[in-house]
Amino acid sequence: MDEKLERALGEREGAVVELTRELVAFPTINPPGEAYTPCAEFLGRRLAASGFEIAYIRSEGAPGDSDLYPRTNVVGRHETGRPGPTIHFNGHLDVVEVGQGWTVDPFAGEVRDGRIHGRGTCDMKGGLAAAVVAVEALLASGLPLRGAIEISGTVDEESGGFGGVAHLAGLGYFSKPRVDHVIIPEPLNVDRVCIGHRGVWWAEIETRGRIAHGSMPFLGDCAIRHMGAFIQALETELYPRLGERRTAMPVVPDGARASTLNLNAIRAGTAPEKGGLPSPCVADRCRLTIDRRYLIEERIEEVEGEIRALLDRLAAERPGFAYGLRELMHVAPIMTEPTAPVPQAVAMAIEAVLGRPAAFVASPGTYDQKHIARIGHLDDCVAYGPGILDLAHQPDEFVVIEDLVASMRVMALATLRLMGVPA
Ligand SMILES: [Zn+2]
């Protein structure tokens, strides 16, 4: 690594820890979307100090946006003064709820045993801090750069990203010619480059029956039993088929390399209030929410079609079976080619910093890259950042300081590779 850059990075190992702790101190819990504006303004002031031009963009009317909980995003842009491409680092400012089981203050950023603890240290304020300090070091090194560098802090990733990256993408923030390369410092482990994710299809299935007194169920028609027949068909017919389908995409963990289906929620009958008894009725409605994660080799028409085929067959064979099927959400699978500029630059930097080859992986679930691909039509995008993916959203979440510092070096080196002026 260049000596001047090495020195600038070495001087900033404490700064990346400090910035992570400062970001974690904002309790940006989503929902409802607390402390978004002060957190965005803090990041904006930080970037302005390095010569970034700052824009605050509130996604008015986005889900959850209100005067009490404004959806405030921040974008900083630094022009080098030489023509060239633009690289954009995007981090989400929101964190999930704290939940039970913590042994440390979730917002204190406590440093212990080489780790920073707190909600969002791993997912993903540590990664955002690493990107910011990497760029600060690169600018301070005085190495000649071309093009522009952008850093954004966006909201609502944990609830779909509609008031965050999707909103900015709709305004052209993630499209050419404004931006060429995007790195999202999500916690995918310090030596892995994430090039995409599987598809998502959420649907609600409703079975219908007829209400009657629970002592005379033969006078009604039980929607829960109809749903039971559908779940039985899933067990015997669909689950075995899904397990056999394997993707060529490098999805981690290995179990997610198959097609999967989760039954997220089921509701029917009159639920008892706080330990009471339900009323003795035959349930006339049963609703099931399914969470289907599909492979890049599958088509959405087939994903929906095989569910509908099971339901149609039950409707033909089972007396009284009637159903409704409603799509709740659809996100297509995406993949950046590993040979594209950003995956190559990050992989090269990982090998240079860690002394071992990078692994290309794909995520079992989605993240904001979906909006960049679908709305921004920008393909050269990866997720890369410190933090152990499995720790995200857990109690006593932490990021390992050694990984945080290594990822800062990787991001600086990858940026230099993409933005440096060739000698
Ligand atoms: Zn995240």
C-alpha cells in the first residue's frame, strides 16, 4: 500500500472506533424511526468538514414519515476536480428494536475485549463509520484522485428502504451518469464480497368456511381445517421439491442455496385475551402469510404458479374448499457479475489487506441493493463491510475492532483502485 495512505489510515484507527460509537449513540430505532434527523445531521456535519457538499432529503409521504418521525436522509458529494467516475458508499442509519437479553447498554458503544458493543455496531453503523474514515484518510493522504466520492446515510432499510434508498433512487441518486460504483457496507464479514441476493415473494392465503357453534361443528365449515389441508400439501409435495432446487449463486449459509419457504404467520378463530378461553365457534376465516425465497434460476410466474396449482387442486378435490391469494411483496433476485469493477476492486483490496483471497457470496435475504438495481438501473454494486452477519439484530450485538479497521483499509484501497489517477 502507498506509504502516505498507510500513514493516514494508521493515524485513524482510533477515529473509526470513535465514529462508530458516536453513530451508535443515536437511538435510530425503526419502527418508528427515532432520531433520524439528528443522526443524519451529525453525519452531514462530519462530511462537510472534509469538503463534502451536503444535501438532506426527507421522503415526505413515505411509509412512517410524519413531523414526529421525519424520514431524513443525507447525501454528501466530494468533487476531486478531475473528470472521472463517481463511487458512492451507502449506509443505513436505522437499527432494529433493542429486544430482550442485553447485558450492556445498547446505545453506549461500550468497548470491551477488542469489540464495540451496541445496537447497530454490526448492522451497520460500524461499516458506515469505516467507509467515512476510509475516505477521510484517502483525501488526507493527498494522493491524486479523479471523479467524485459520495457517502449517504439513509433510513428505513430495516422496513424495506422505501423512505431511504428507494426514494433517493427515484430522484436519480443511484443512476448513471451521477454514480458509477456503489458499495454498501452491510455486515457480510470482513473477507467476503456480497454480489446479490435471492428473490422474495410474500403472499397471504385465505381459506374460507362457515361459522357455527363449536359444539356442532358439522353445521359449519372450518377454515382452519381447510388451511391444514393446504399446509399438508406443502409438506408432502412442495417442500421436497424446493429442497432439491439449488442455485449456482454463492448464497450463504449453504442451507439458503436451496429454494425456501417459511410460514410467517397464521391467524384464525377468536383468539383468547390474556389467558382467557376462545369462544366456541367454527372458524370461518384462516389467513396464512408465506415467505418464499426463490432462486435466480426460478421465474416468479412459476413461484406463484406452483402455490396456486396446489390451491386449485384442493378446490377441485376437497368439498367446501375456497381460497383467496394475495401478493404482499415481491423483490426479484439480483446479482452483480463478479468480474464487474466494484467486486474486482474490493476483492483485490481484501487480498492486499488480509493476505487471503476474498470470497464472493450472495445474501439469503434482501437489502438496499434491490432498489439500486431496479430503480437506479445500476449494476456495479456490492455489499462489503465488517461485522458478522449472524450477529445482526441479536442482543449484545458487537463489531470486532480489528475487522472494523481492516475493512476501513479495504474500502480505502478499493476506492483508490477505482478513483486513483493512473501513474
Ligand atoms: Zn443492515
